[in-house]
Amino acid sequence: MKILILGGDGFCGWPTSLNLSNSGHEVLIIDNLSRRNIDNELGVISLTPIQSIQTRINIWNKNKNNHIDFINIDIAQQYSSLLNAINEFQPDAIIHFAEQRAAPYSMKTPQTKRYTVDNNINATHNLLCAIVESKLDIHLVHLGTMGVYGYGTAGMKIPEGYLDVHIKDDENQKMVETQILYPTNPGSIYHMTKSLDQIMFGYYAKNNHLKITDLHQGIVWGTQTTETRLDENLINRFDYDGDYGTVLNRFLVQSALNFPLTVHGTGGQTRAFIHIEDSMKCIELAISNPPKKGQKPIIRNQMTETHKVRELAKLISDKTGTKIDNVENPRNEDAENELFVSNKSFIDLGLKPKTLDNSLLEEVEMISKKYQDRIDINMIPCKSLWK
């Protein structure tokens, strides 16, 4: 299969590119390297020393029969270049990672708010237009977020994208059965853009019969995969800072330095999680199970477990002896929430989840300690305020 990966240099995009290439697919990466530029803007570097995209690809291609190619295109701004690349490569599937992915960064300043909207919405809409204009039969797989649902359950398990409802017809006094998108409740500008993505996907699936899968992913933890372990120069990026570092990875970095684990508020926020290797498996399963033309977008919840933040902090504290420090929550959110989520579709497709265990945690802890001299402690706290 020919697979175009947008944002293939990023935290999820890079290991996905390697995984799909290793599985025998022909892979083309399109990326504008904006995530690396944001590192320069924030004055922070990946905990792991990541090589340039050219070096990464050269090392992979040197040892593998299935080569990866790369084109530098800003898909939010360079529509013609994107369309030309699609027409020349003629992919069977496109995986769309090319969006600014951090909620804290999206809330940092008026400039980062505007950038997140401009980049994410333009990128998605340009892609949809380009697929239509190409007239190719392409399956679009988009990496979305569990955050479109908000962080409450309304007393029920969150379904996979759609909600069956009964609406009263006041004129005929009858109940009408229908299905709607689960009501969105975004908690940041980033989550808002992902919510808007859903509307665009629904329109283009209905109006132009595009085949679209939208993956509502939980928080990704871990950093290494089977392919990135093959050579240190293939290592994935590892973000630990307050804007891009995911909570569990950040806790493990703090514990490596014996730096108190910073828990926002009570730590009663419940979040959905998935290990990075399971994320790769889910994407592969999604590619292999596309919707039919004319079918509404398939929405799959890409997560394997839920935990309260304070439970994660205690897990790491008990394991490492690191103290816990409850700090004021910079986010505008409930102090406590429950989160019950269905992930039935991936389980039915054969996913066998990796849940939190000591062996996986030890790998991340080992990486944190190995590269701890690259850590800037001042970058760990979250300084982006929702309030």
C-alpha cells in the first residue's frame, strides 16, 4: 500500500512512518518541520537527541528495502504543492498528523491561539480539497483527540463518536430516532480545532463521498517502538516541558531528577491513556478497515485505559521515592472528573492493549536518566494559563 504521512517527523508521525515502512508499505512523509521550529521558539529541546529528518531517513533507507521519502511542504499554506504531491505519489491512504498538537501551547498567547487555528483548520481543509481535486480513491485517517468530548461522562460511557438519540416531534407527538455526533466540549483552542475537524469530515464524507476515519486518541506515553530501538539515531522525540510534555512522561523525567512531581490542583482529573506502540497498532488497524464510499466517517476511540493524575503521581512516587507537589491548576477545568470510554471497535479488530506496567515504565525512566543532563528544570512547569 502507498501511504502518505502528513506530519511524519513528529512524536507520533515518525514512529508510525517507520512502523508502516517496516510492514512493507511505501511511505512518503510530508512535513514542514514546524515542531522543531517551536522548540527553538520555546527555548527547549527534546530530552532525546533527535537527528535531522534527512539523517533519520538516510539511516533507515540504508538498512531497509522499503525506503521512506520526504518532501518539505506546509500543507496549511502550500495547497498547490500538496495537491501535486498527492497526484504524483497517488497514495492509497493518507495519515494526517499535521496539526499543532499541544493544548497548553494553543492557550499560551494570542499568537499561539491564532497559529493553532490557522494551521490546524487550513491544513485539514486544504487536505480535504486536495483529495477531492485529485479524484483519487484515498482513505484519510486523521489523528484526533479524546478531548473533543470534554472530560465528563454525563453519567454514561462515552461512545465512539456518535450518539443515538430520540427527539420528540411536537407536531405529531412521536419520538424520532436519529444519530448525532457526540456533543463536543473542547477545553482548549487545540481541542476546539479538532472539534471543527469533525464537522469538515462529516461534510466531505456526505458531499464528496470521501472515506474518512477519525481517531480520538488519548494521552500517549512512552517514547520507543520496535523500529526506533534499532538505531540510536532513529530514536523518537521525548517532550518533558510544560507545553508539550505529556503528564506521565513528565512525571518520569521529574523523578529521574528527584524533582517533586507537579500535580495540578487535586490531581482528580481523569484522562485516557495509550502506549505509543499501541497507537501505532491502532493506526495500522484503522488503515486496514476503511469505511465505504458515501459512509459517514468512522470514529474510533484510540485509548486503552483511564487514570486520575494523582494516581499516576502516586504510582511514580511509590516506585521512585519522589515527593509529590500539588500546585495551582493553570487550566480552567473541574477539579475532579470521571471518564468512562468505549474502545470496543479496536478491541474487536484485535488490539491487545499494553497497560501501565513496571517494564514499560522502567524503559521510559531509563531514557529519562540517560539524558538527564539535557533537561532544563525551568521548562518543566506549565506556564500557559487558561484563566
